[in-house]
Amino acid sequence: MATFEFLLQGLWVAAQPMNLLYALIGVTLGTAVGVLPGIGPALTVALLLPVTYQLDPAGSLIMFAGIYYGGMYGGSTTSILLNTPGESASIVTALEGNKMARAGRGGPALATAAIGSFVAGLIATLGLAFIAPYIVKLALVFGPREYFALMVLAFVTVSSAFGDSTLRGLTALFVGLALSVVGIDQLTGQARLSFGVPELLDGIEVTTLAVAMFAIGETLFIAAQGEKGPDKVEAVRGSIWMSKADWARSWKPWLRGTVIGFPIGAMPAGGAEIGTFLSYAAEKRLAKHPEEFGNGAIEGVAGPEAANNASAAGTLVPLLTLGLPTTATAAIMLAGFQQYGLQPGPLLFATNPQLVWGLIASLLIANFMLLVLNLPLIGLWVKLLTIPKPWLYAGILLFATLGTIGANPSVYELGMLLAFGLLGYAMRVFGYPIAPVVVGLILGPLAEQQLRRALAISQGDVSVLFTSPIAAVLLVIAAAALIIPLILRARGRGEVLAQFAANED
């Protein structure tokens, strides 16, 4: 009953005229930028992070949530009409959606993606509202050693989940951890790694790093690839509305995708792409006409898109209740909280419940707004796909620079933006994931603080980290999250080599 009361209070906060305006601006900006080719939700949120800097925390986070959901919605348009997934979770949508667009059924493909995203987002957001209080009650018993173990789990899962190499993921994580110790030591007050530069005493700005690594680095990487043939945008021919047969074939995949995507998004190292692939496999197995898959089956768009958006809401469960980011986008959202001095977790639910529940309720409102925006304005979003890439990425560079200046007007900060942008470009060239760097910078100081507290309480006894059952379980899960992907990748590599040897024979 208390959850209903909190949710109603949150709806009252989210329904304030200014907050409704912030939500509308957020979903519009998120959709517009998310539709653009090659720009996924993580880049969208990072690019628009400085936009929210001058707003009040509640309005800013509501706008931020709208940007996040809008970016998830916008990615389906690019996948279906341009066959260019903005992120790995949109790959499955492109498989069937682009085939439908080529067959003149781009309208129904976009419609089932939008409505499926709405249904999944609505159900998953309600799931978030009802599950979060129970996780918060569990997290309230956490002490310093439990929090440190939780941070270790976050470090390991993010490092092992992104990219093809766990070693590269861990290397990127340690780059972020090294950047996190720059500045004043919170315990002793001594300067660390500042090299006599006064601007470094306050540490590295998370906003600057996120915008540089995701937006600047991606832009430089695309520019370095040189001119390629123009991508063909499939026109939306005929009606955008779904037929009765399309509805009949879509509603069950929407529900199944929601059930598959939400828990996977909520798990550490789950990842939206896992849910979309499982949803696609389930729909192909359950379809009455499995031979249509690969030729434009509407179930192959409806299920994965629902799973994708349900996973997005699932990602917010560990983020809001434990302060644990499980995706690149969640890491950027955590940076959005921290720019206002807010740390997601159980204490935030206790000290600032109106803000948290207003944010959760705003997701429900954002879902309705996105449905209204996506279907009638699809012609406008399609026109955005025709923007020439030189103009598009030049605009991203300009927007990122102006946003950084607005958030922190300093020549030195612009220099940091360029330096980290070049680092992001180099990491993309050599195949290193970006998200662990941001997670390391954000969670590094928190992990250090909790570790030092735990050691101070135990008078330097390291074994105290393993005497707590909760901390021990979290550390075991972290070890499993590190070891299991290595075993699976080695087994997969062995199977490929065996197949290759059999072909040679």
C-alpha cells in the first residue's frame, strides 16, 4: 500500500507544469538525437548531460529520464529504416525491421516498435516501482564492507560485460580508477596526482569525461574512417498503422519481451542485448511461421524492442536502489545524479523520497509522451536521417563544446575535453571499451572511502571483508562474473578452432 502512496506522490511531483515541460523537452531531444545514425542512448545521454546542469535537481533528472527513454525509442527508427543499429541492443531490430521496410512495411515495423516499447516501458516501470522498496530495505543493512564488495561487483561486471576482451575491460577500468584519485585526498587533505595544477585539486569532472569519451571520441572515430557510400534510407510507404493481423501477431511478443527483458536488465552484467537476442530466439521458436524470420517477421521486431525497453527500466533497479550502474547509459545517468551531489542508493530513498518517486513516476508520463511523439511525427524523424554525416558530426562537436562551456566555463576544461576525446578515440581504435573508464571515475572515490572505513573499523584487518555474509556473497558473485565469461569465450574459441580443423580435413 505504501508503494501506491509513494507512486501517487511521485505522480503529483511529475505532473507539475514545469516538470511536464522538462519531460516533454527531454523525450523530444532524446528521440531527435537517438534517431540520428550511429548515435545510441549512451552517447545521447552523455551529449545532453550538460543541458540539464543549470536546472533544479528534480526537473533536471526528470528531463534526463526523458532523454534516456527517448534515446531508446529513437534507436529503433535508425535500425528499421537505415539498417544501422545505434547500439548492440538494436541489432536484432535491424534484422527483421529493415527487411520489413524494404518490403514496403516500414510503417507497421515502426508502429510495433513504438507500441511495444510503450507497453514494455509501462509494465517495467511499474515493476521498478514495486521492486525497488524491497531492495532498498535489504540495502539499508549494508555497512562499509558490504558497500565496498558491491563496488567491486560493479567494477568487475562492467569490465567483463563490455567489449570482447575481459583484460581490455579491466585495463579501461584501471584508467578510470587512476583518474578518480586525482585531487584532494578526502581523509588526509593531501593533493594527489595534481602535478601542481590548481584546476586538478577538485578532481576530474565526470561530465567532461563522459561527453569527451562518448561524443568527442565517437565523432573523431567516425571522421577518421573517411568517406563511405551514402546509407540508403528506406522510405515509409503506405499507412503507418498496423493491421488487425499485425496486432494479433504483436501483442504476445510485446508481453513476452517485457518478461524476458526486465529481469535481465536488472541483473549485474545483464545487458539489454542479451534480452533482445533471447526474445528473438523465443519468438522464432514459438512462431507459427518460423520461415518468415529473416524475411521481415513482425514478431522479430515486436519482441526484441519490448525486451530492449523493459531492460532499460530494469537497469534503473540496481542504479536507483544500490547506486550500481550495469550499462554504459546507466553510468552516464549516475554522473547526472552526482553533478547535483546526489548518490543513488537506499539513503536517497530515505532522505529525498519525493525526488526519487517523482523520477519513477515521470517515466510513466515519458512513455505516454513518447508514444504520442513517435507515431504522428515519424515523417519528421525520418527527415533527420537524411542529414549529411559531416554536418551531423560537426554539430555534435559544437554541441559538446558549448555544453561543456555552459557547465564549466574554463579554457582548462576545454583542454580536458579535447584530451579525453583523443583518449576515447584511441581506445576505440584499439578496441578498448569506454564505459569502464566512466564507471571507474564515478565509483572509484566511493569504493576507496568505504574500504578505508571498513579497515579503520577493523584496525587494518583485511579479513573483515570476508567475515560478512553479504560481502562474501557479493565478492563470490564478482569472481564468478570475472571467471565465467573467460571460460565461455575460451570454449567458444575452441569450438571455432575445432570447426576450422574439421573443415581443413
